[in-house]
Amino acid sequence: MPGWVIILSRSIIFLILLLLTTKMLGKKQISELSFFEYVSGITIGSIAGEAITGLESNLFHGALAIIFFGVATLLVDILSLKSKSFRDMVEGRGTVIIKDGKILEENIKKEKYTIDEVSALLRQKDIFRFADVEFAVLEPRGTLSTLLKKENRPLTPKDLQMKMPNEKEPQTVIMDGKILDEALRSSGKSRLWLQMELEKLNATLDNVFLGQVDSYGGLTIDIYDDKLKVPSPQQRPLLMAMLKKTQADLESFSLETECEKTKAMYKRNAKIMQETIKKLAPYLND
């Protein structure tokens, strides 16, 4: 049998074998690898390459070696799930390299990282000053986990004691100019509502590439003609503006009237409107 035929047949066999082995080991083999998985992956690849091109070698021996390393990797993963001490031994443990804004030089040297490499890892997280970091851990898989000092963290609605509505998954109701009825029903909307919203945006169904309904019930579309500008939905901002105008009108009326009873009524309703605006602000402000 010609040599190229043997190489071709072996390549097909080992390609299938490697694919099955990788599928058996799971997604970890193609994501971040532990030390053992890294060594095992290199070894399996080397064995496959030698078995494919080494015409004088035994095909069965190469397949047996790949199966052995695949099973060994699988067993290590199973034991790692059952024993933390075994997992620490095989995969390693996280190492604290920054604490209270101070670099722990001994730990960096222990992990054989330079200060430039640590700086690069911090910059990937948009951190440019060591002093801004409260805590930083070098994970076993080589990634850096950081916790900024409290004064350097971005403000959140919780910090401002603001209640925010729960966000829901946007529903894609139009795709390639076609209405997706199931998604439209999930969003609680009808075809009539969709048609009215498209008219407000001066768009036709045939010209819409993608349309989504957000958690507030607003429609956002992307049209085929990228040169055309589609107006953004204005229902919420307009409603907020109307509420503020109503509140301002009530205060104005209270100043214009001379009747104390009417003045008190206007002030009372202006206060109620102000409280309503405050409650609805997280929902209506973009």
C-alpha cells in the first residue's frame, strides 16, 4: 500500500479518535487548562502526530497511548471534584499578590511573574495604579482576580439607595423582515402594536433586519439601509417630561390663586406628583 494512503487513513482514524477523546474530557480541554490538562494535551497531540507519520510504528500502540492519557485526564478531573487536597495538588491554588494596595513581592517571585507581567494583567482590567487595589489574586489558571478599594469602585444604584426595575431578556420579534410570533407573544405584544410602532419609526417591515422589544416594552430596530437614521423610541422620556410639566403647573397654580383652600389642594397634589416622579424615575429615565 502506498505511503500516502497509509498516512491519509491514519490521519482520519486519529482525527476521529482525538475528537472523541476531547468530547469525553469536556469543554475544559478547549478553555483554560490546568497544569495536568496542559501536559496531557501536549502529550496526546505528540502521540497522535507520531502515530500518523511514523509508518514503521504500530497503529494500535498509538491509539492505546491516546486512550490512556484521555482516561487519565478524565480520572484526574473526577478525583479533583471529590477531593480538595487532590485538586490543590493538581491544579494549584490562588496566590495573593496585592493586599491593601501593597504588592507582595515574595508571592510574585514564587509564581515567577515579573512586575511588568502583573502590570499588564492589571491593565487588562483597566487598573493602572497598584494603590487602587484592595485585593488581587493570581488564579491557578493564570487569570487575575481583583477587588478595588471602596472609594475607587464605580457608583451603583444600590450605593445611591435607588430602586431599579428588574431587567428582562430582550425579545427578538423581527428577523430578516419577518415577524417572530412566539417572541412577540412572550413580550406581551400584538402584531397591531408592532405595526403601529414601526409607523412611529417611519420603517416598513420589509426593511427591518432586526427588531427587539426591551424589558420596558420599547421597540428597537436595525434596518438594512445603514445610511438611514432611525429615530430612537421616545415614549418614556416624553412621559417623564409630561409628569414634570404637570407637577410644575400644579406649583404654579398654587402661587397664582388667593384661595387658601385651593392653594393647599394644589400644593398637596404637586407633592404627590413629585413623589410619583421620584418612584417612576428609574423606569422612565434612559
